[in-house]
Amino acid sequence: MFLKKLTYTTWGLLTLAITLMFVTLNNVKKENEYDWTQQFEQEGAKNTRILEKQFENIARELTGVASLFRASKTVTRSGFKAYTSPILDKSDFIISLRWIPLVKHDQRTALELKAKNDGFLDFKFTTLSQNSTVIRAPIKNEYYPIYFTESHFGKNKFLGFDISSQFDLKSLMNEARDSGEVVASSSVSLFNLSPKGITVLIFSPFYKEGFIPKTIEDKRRLFSGVVLGTYNTKKMIKKIINPYLETGIFLTIFDKDRKNELFGKLKENLAIKKEIGLRFSQIHWFLVWQGNSEFQNGPNKLHYWLSAAVLVLIVFFAVIFQILSSRARRIENEVNTRTNELKTIKNVLEEKNLSLHELIKVKNELMGIASHDIRNPLTSIKGYSGFLLKKGSLLNEETRNNFLKIINSASCNILELLNALLSLSAIESGQLTLNLQLGNIRELIEERIGLYKHLSIEKNIHFKINCEETTIISFDKPRIGQVLDNLLTNAIKFSPVDGTIEIKIEPAKESIRITVTDEGPGIKNEDLENLFQPFKKSNSDSINEGTGLGLTIAKKMIELHGGTLTFIPSQNQGASLSFVLPKNSPSL
């Protein structure tokens, strides 16, 4: 009877242990798969940002070609070739770079003759007939002929072709003219002006006075033409993305209608999938990221086997408990002790694993900044300084000064980013100390507004300060000045032309509140959660751009003063950021 009872008890405990084992393993498996999926989605989002940044770099290169006209007023074929050849040599996905000036009717004959004197005997103004054959361009008031062409194909085909005779090309050119900015578009073909296949077209405008006019009327009056870059879409995406793709990740890109596959091939039955939209000027792409078990070797198996080991031990001790009934209590106590130790180890490992994920995440963000936000200006510095070393003696003083200004601006961008990172590091490590002194916060606000007067004048933005009482409090002037700089520059950046920025100062008994309100597009609800988080940048227009450190540092500066920085929701259009400072800081 005793043996029979012993057998039933053993089987009951075994059944319970096995059931617990499967339930625990299933839960752990789901958790690990979720973590793995989150890592994949973060990787896809990071690579999408890389592609967006490279689009901006390509646009800046084309703007640099357009700046050649602004710098030297007159551009020669040899000068155009000397400037564009290094760009073509660096990027094999560039189909061609073309210089397209505006030519009045009375200048047509002189330009054709000049081209023939340069050795292009067949040069003439042309267009396409209804059956897509090249014919001589009819007489009209103005033309936009392709005058200079540099490409990997080594051909001068379609020199003299009037792009304004093609509706789509003219529309894109006019948009670049009226906006004064780079305009990009994705196309399946370029009206026989480039090899067949999917291409990206980028137009960069230039104007007679050497700068971008403010009004549309002046832009149209001073418009002189465009630089047109044509890029092989598949080669471009492959060169940009492939160095960053981890094993087990696949990318397919569709157009905005999801009808044409621009890059890659959609795969079936893969484990994970993430869809992300990409928009740059008129380019609207739909990115589909797919992954299989080779991505980071699949979900983490550490917890799986650890849980299995714990439950196996439970089964083992259950059997021992039943077999060695004479030592039941001692073994039971030992099992409980070992089980608690294993649970403690499991909890410690889980905490370490979460910390490791967070460190990996921060590391990836920092690497992203180092590889893009720092590399981009360094690329500009290298390119322009290299050009000055090679060709500097051939350039006039104004051109050299413009190149040096670009190098200086890029250096300032790097310094600004490094200062932001150092400030954040000092705050997080507790090494930042405040120099609190009594001062007039209104005077500081007026001083910081004066620093950005030149930015507000460009958009005709007005500042309105509302304050009725005294504003003497204790604060660290450079640190609060840094906070105001961030809030004011953001407000100027996102305010519309002729807008108003209101700074409201509201003294209370023990504190003072300062609120900065603009009339911009405001902040979307989905962006509020990460508004003050470092390195968090939304896919839409929002107040926290750049590296995502500005508002993070501002919030931490206010908190060091014993105050708070918050976003105030508004039913109207615009964004309001408000911070509260104690009148007498406890640190003073």
C-alpha cells in the first residue's frame, strides 16, 4: 500500500513539474521572440534613417555643384568637369550630372556657336517629336538646353536638348525654381535621356545674384537654370544600405502605389517583417524589411535553457523526495533553498540582460551619430579642403572664401554636436555644477532674443514678451541661456513667415514660470512620449530635430535648478514649452 501510494505521488509530482516546464518555456520563448522582433524593428528604423541621411548628402553634393555658379559667376566646361569628376569617381551609381542654363531666344545662336567653337560641332537646340525622335527645337522665348554633361558613360548624348519641352521635367524644374531648394523625384525613365531603368532625378536651382532670393517673384526673375543629377536607383540603394545590413535582413522597396519594386525582391514565409515609409521631396517610397532566423542568430536561447534546467531540477528533487522519504524534510528544505538561489540568479541575469540591451541601444545611437552626423560635415571638410589643395591656386579669392566658409560651417556643426554630447555626459555623470546667482530672467530672455534676431528677420517673425512683475530669481545664467537658446531656435525654425513667438513670464509666490509659444505645426500625439528622450527623432516634422539631444539637455538643466520643463497641449496650432524655476534654489 505504501509503495502504491508512493508511486501515485511520484507520478503526480512529475506530471505537475512537466506541465510547469512547458508553460514556463512557452512564456520565455514568447518573451525572447518579442525582444528579437524589437531588435529587428530598431535595426530597420536605423537603416531607414541611414538611407534618408544619404539622400540629404547626395542633395548637398548637387547643391555644391550649383554653388560653383554662385562662386565664379561664369562656369566653363573644364571647370564643370574638374568639379564633378571627383563626385562621379566616388559614386558609380551617378548616371550623369548636367548643367542646364536658362537661355533667351536672342542668346540661342551665340550659345550654339560657342558650343561648336568648344568642339561640339553637332550642338544645337533640340526636343522630342511626337514619335520620340530628336528634332530641332522650335523658336520660343526661352530654352533650358543641356549645356554641360559629365557621366560614367563618357557620352555627350542629348547636349542641347531643351528639357522645358517635356512637361514633367519642366514641372520639377519650376518647383525647384520657386522653392529655391533641391527637388527630387523617382522615375521609371527619363524621356530617353538616360539608360533604361528606375532612376532618381534631383534638380538644384541657381540664380543670377549668387544667392537664393526670398520672394517667388524675385526667384522667377533671377532664375538662371538648374543642375540636374540622374542616379541609378538600384545601384544607389545597394551601395548605401549593403554596408549596414546584418546577416538575415532583407530589404524590398516599392513606389508609393506599391505597384513597382524599385529594389530587392519580396520574400515569402520569413519570420519577421517591418514596413516603414520614406519621403524625400517628391520621392515617396515604401520600405519592407524582412528577416529570418540568421538575424542575430534568432531569439535568445539563454533563458530557455536556464528555465529548462530549473524545472529539470524540480523534477529531480521531486523524485528524490519520493524515493528518499526518510529524509523528506531535509531534502525539501534543500530544494527550496536551491530553488530560491536559482530564482535569484535568474532575476539577476534578466536584469543584466535588460541592461545589456539598453547599453547596446545607446551604443547603436552613438555609433549612428558618429557615422553620420559627424561624418557628413567631415566629408564636406575633406572634399572642399582637398579641392582647395589641388585647385586652390586656380580659384579667385571669392571662391576660396566661400569654400572656407563651408569648411568653417561644417566644423561648427561638429563642435556643436560634441558640445551637446559632452553636456549630456557631464549631467548624467553628476560632474556638472551650477553657479547660482541672483539675476533678472527677463533681461536674459531679451539678450538671447537679440542673438537670434538675424534668424527671425529672415522670416519676419515678431517676438512678444508678456511680463508685469519683477523677475529677479537665482539661476545659473549660462545654463538657463542654453535652455532659452534651444527653445527660441526651435520656435523660430518651426514658425511660419510673419509669425509671432510669445514669451510669457508668470511670477508666483515661490517660483516663476516661463512659457515659449510659437505658431508652427505643433507636436503630434505620437511624438510626445519621446519628446524629452535622448536620440529620439520622429519621422514627421516635430520640435525635436538634429541629434535629439536639445530638449533632453534643456530638461535636465531645469531639473538641476530644482524646476520642471513640460509641454503644454493646445487646441490651436502651435507648440508651447514651459519651464518653472524656484525663486530661491535650495542649492544656493
